[in-house]
Amino acid sequence: MTIRKIKEGIYWAGSLDWDRRLFDELIPLPDGTTYNSYIVEGEKTALIDTVDPTKGQELVDNLTAWGGSIDFVVANHAEQDHSGSIPRVLTLFPHAKVVTNSKCKNMLMDLLLIPEEKFLTVNDGETLSLGNRTLQFFMTPWVHWPETMVTYLKEERILFSCDFLGSHLAASHLFARDKEKVFESAKRYYAEIMMPFRTSIRSHLEKLDALTVNIVAPSHGPLHDEPHFILDCYREWVSDTVKNEVVLPFVSMHQSTRAMVDYLVDALIDRNITVKPFNLIQTDIGELAKALVDAATLVIACPTVLAGPHPAAVYAAYLAGALRPKTRIVGIIGSYGWGGKSVETLSQLIQNLTVEVLDPVLIKGYPEQEDFRLLENLADEILKKHKALNI
């Protein structure tokens, strides 16, 4: 991939990874991703972030074709999809210094074995002059690691935001043009990576309000030359506002739990509540995570296996507990043959959530008329809770 001009003297030099389908051996990537690396020319020149080691040769080729010299390599984040090619850049430009904060420096020394003398350490709000251009650094811890920061090019008002405000989306356009597609990809990315740190992100957005930003240049996905689009999305996602929605991950072995799920879905729809069911044997966990961003209620439905919940439901509950969405209400429904502790196990897995847990609906065998009545009551209770939230 050749370098691409953003503005005079400012270039994208990264890599499009069209084929990658799994990130961190965990996160599905249905649309691939990008590793965005940026050249900022001045009297001295900075390279802002690098690329995943698997694409390191592409970065080297881009820098060689560009033909200039790198004086500084800014490392906004130590994770290797951004930092992993720093050693190759330092080999190409042995005089260059790695510019980062002290926490990131220590991580890069551990992860990439970069010697300490190669670093120039910066603090929150500190600037670095390139001569006719100025970089300013702002610490943004827990977006999504403790050492992360963003870099602001003051003259052109470009925010190099690293993982913050990004998306796993490989696309031909340098800038976000298909807003609907970018929205879905960015929301999924937020859900999978950023949502556990919602409170921290809210404070970082407030910090950015003091800046004038003309372009948001993240390290994954398209750039934003209409920055209010992605910033407004994040403001909504990190807010406390929830929607009149129920996310319903489920698994069923012999159709008993499935009958309960189908009945509850219909009951909620009859009450004008949006329902998003996810069959856990088939679902994409990224889509499930994305649905959790806005939903007021989560209902987990599962059968009992060997006295406990089905492993797929355990995974869904663990995922919800780890991602910590702003969900307000949780319910548990399911079936059993002779007994078990499904409710207790699932309840422990979601104890990180600040939620009200409704009375479970757990039945023996296949649901009968009385069991369906309990599901009607559950739907009524969810409706009541949603009305109390003014949604």
C-alpha cells in the first residue's frame, strides 16, 4: 500500500489488513482492519504509531518510497498492533527517538526490548517542536490500557487518537464516507474494546472539548474529517442513557428453553419493547457486545447442564460482566431436569454490573401454561422498570 496524503507534509503510511478475521485471538473482525501510521513532516519529522508486526515490511516499504528521514517515533500505546514495528523503524532510522510517556516506555522496554536510551519521555500536556509544527501529548489512561495517550498536531488541529475513536474496518476511502457502515463498525469496536472503561472515556472526552479538532486520525479504521460524527457517537455511548431494548442471549438443548425464549420475545414485542435475541451457538460475540451498548435490560436464557448453566450461557454472562455495559436490569430464565445452581452461577458472573436482578424464571422440563404466565409477569416487570427509566 502506498502512502496517502492527508495534508501537505502529513501522510498516512500504514497498512490495510483486508483478511484478518480475529483480533487478540478473541474478537471477530468481519471487515478486517487497518493499522494506521502517520508521517508528520517539519524541520524534524515524526512517525506517529507504527503497524502490526505482520505488516512491518509494508511500513518499511512505505517509508522507503517516501524517502524522508524519521527523527521521532511517537508511541501512543504499547500494544503490538501499534508498537510492534518500532524496532524495524529504529533499524531503518537509528538516530530516531521513541517519544512516549513513562508507563508506555516501561511496557515497550518489556515487550519489545527497546533500550532505555532510545526514549524521550513526555508528560500530560507537554509539547514537542518539529520546527514549524508542534505536537502536544495528552494522557488518556484506560483507553484501553493504562499507558495510552493521544497526540495533537496544534497547527493543523489533527488528533492522532490511537485506539480511541477507531474502528476495525478496512476500506478504500481514507476518510469516513459510508457513515452508516462506519457507525456500525465503530460501535462494535467501542463495545468490544472501550465499553469497560466508559467512565474514563467520558472524562477524556471532556478534555478533548478544550481542543479544536479538524481531523480525527485513529490507529484503526477510516479517518474523520467531520470529527463531530465520531465524537457525538462516543458521547452517546458513554452517557448513562439507555434504550427501551432487551438483549436476550440464549442456548437450548432440547427446545424447552427455546420455547420460553420465543414466548418471552413475543410478550416483549407486544409491550412495544425492542428485543434482540442471540442464539449463542451461532452468534458473533461482537454483535452481542454491540447490542449491549444501549440496552436497558439483559435476559440470559439457558438450560441446566450437570447441575450448572450451559457453558455458552456462562460465556455470555462472563462477557457481560467483563464489558460492563450501562445495562440497568438483568433477568435469568431457563429449564432444568432435576435441579442445579444455574441462577447462582450466572449471578456471580454478572456481579460487576450495577444492575437490578429480577426474580428468575426457572422451570422443570418443558414449559406449561403456568410457566408461560410467569414469563408474562416477567415481561410486565421489565415494562414497568423501563417506564420508570422514562424509556
